[in-house]
Amino acid sequence: MPITGPSSYLPTTDQFIAHWTAVNAALVTPGSPPPGGFPVIIVTGNRALAGLQTLRATLATARADVELKLTIKEIARADVEIKRTAALARCGQFNDNVRASWGGTALEAGLRPVASVTDGASRVEQSLDDVSGHWGLVNASATFPGVTLPLTLPALSNTITPPPIPYTLANFLTEVAALKLSHSTLKTAEVNLDTARSVRTATEVQIREYLPGYREAVPAKLPPDHPLIGSLPRYSPLPGSTPDAAVINGLWNSSTNLAVITFVPSPSASVERHELRFVAGPDYAADDESIVASIPTSNPPQFETIVGLTTPGTTASYRVYAITTEGNERASNTVVISRPV
């Protein structure tokens, strides 16, 4: 298969390595090796088969590392979202309590709007710090009839069994500290992911430098009617029409604990298979996609997978690619599936 994106580098490189190995073997003549050893294909830049094999191994490691770092980032993102949701709900509760018990006073006037779960880390932390400081002022304030200090908050849900102990400022400060640590963990995960992406991209560039030279060198070394010339792998798709896209839907099946992706197949006659790819997290980036599975057009149009969703609370994005016999492809729409906590 030709290179159609980052996920195709490994299978394309494998095709070139297999072909290069066969050509080197075909160049060996019977009898004793000539001076300097048997002839082999060396392409521009003194690039030999062994160098491509090394790069292939490096890329496999780099792609696995990117996928791992994406998963680590997604788990960290899910953890942040869970902690933010709970902590910001407490902020809302606190503001409601102050309005109810200290309405018309300076304590109410000092309340600030609560950040959103989707706001940046600094905005969320500022909101939490505002409530922490304000809660301390409330606990130190003069009491009113019917108001008990220090202020405590009720549970966030009636479904908690047994009934929780009253939620205090100390509980809130512990929750805030945990969320700030999660923010730091997420930031570290993002930096590590960027580094892993850089290594992967640099290796892809090096591999790409081998392939054109190899395609040029083989016809110069073999007779024009040699079968290995006719089977030269390609690094770019042949000219041809890009297929129509498949249309997909997806959901989490709580009974099987699997993501289920169904699709309307591409109507293009040249499509030979459909391929499921994914990216950990809610944002699909083609550079980060990994192949999950591939099925011929004769198979039922459905995939079931746990890939990307092994941890409760995480989210993964999926696409189905329609791929033609010439190696042209087109991506479907993206579906984002979340696994419940």
C-alpha cells in the first residue's frame, strides 16, 4: 500500500523492506562472491536496506509511544474533567448558600462568577481560590439567627449511601489541591506527547528519503522484464478517483463494554475494504490516528472495539476509511464515544 498518512508508514515500509530483500537476493550470482562482496541496492545518500530496517523499528517504537502518550493524556484529561465538575459544583453550592444566608451583605457582594468546566486551568483555579478565600471570610463572620458556622455544604447527590458527613472548607481545600495536581499532570502529559510526536515525524521524514531512490535504483540493476520490477511497491497512490466517504455512527454498549461503530459503506465500486482508525481523546487528528481493524466490503458494516476506551471516563474518536484497490482513500465523518465512569 502507498503512504496515505502517518498510519500507513509502517505497512508501506514493510513492503519496501520485503521487496528490497528480494532484489538483493536476486542480485546474488552463483559461485564465489566478487571482490567486495555480493552487489546490493544502495540508494542516493549511501542508504542501504539495513538503514531502512533500523528506521522501521524506530518508527514502530515511536508510533507506539505516541499512542501511549495520547492514552496517558486522555486519562489525565478525563481525571481533570471529573475533578473539575465536582469542585465547580461545590463553588456553585457555596455561592447559593451565601446568597441565601448573607443576602444584601458585603459577603454576597464579594461573590464572583464560577468558571466553566471547559475554561483554562488558570481560570478554573482562580475560581476555586476565590471560593476558598471567601469561605474563610464566611466562617469568620458574625452569625445570624438560623445560620450555623463554620459553613458546611450538603451532598451533591441524594443517591449517596450512607449519608456523607458535612462537607467543610477543609474538604474543599483538599479537593482543590487534588485538582491542581491533576492540572499539572495533564500539562506534563501534553508536553510528553508533543515530544513523542516530534520523534515520530522526524523518523517518517527519514524513511521517506529512502523510497524514491529505491524505486529509481531497482530498474537500473535488473533486466527490464524482471518480475521484481513489475512488483515495485509505491510510496504514493496511483492516479485515480478518490472514493466517496462512508457515513458512520457510534455508541458505547454497556452490556458488552465495547464501542460499536456502524457505517453506511462507501458506494464507490473501486473500494476494496473499510478500515477503522482511532485517536485517544475527543479531538481527531489524522496525524495521530492508529489502525484498529480492516474488513473487506463483503463483511457486515460494523466494528466493535475496546481500543481507546479501556479506562472508565475516557473518550476516543473514530473514523472509517474507504480504501480503493489503487490505494486512494477517504475518511468518514468522526464519531466521539465516551465510556461512562
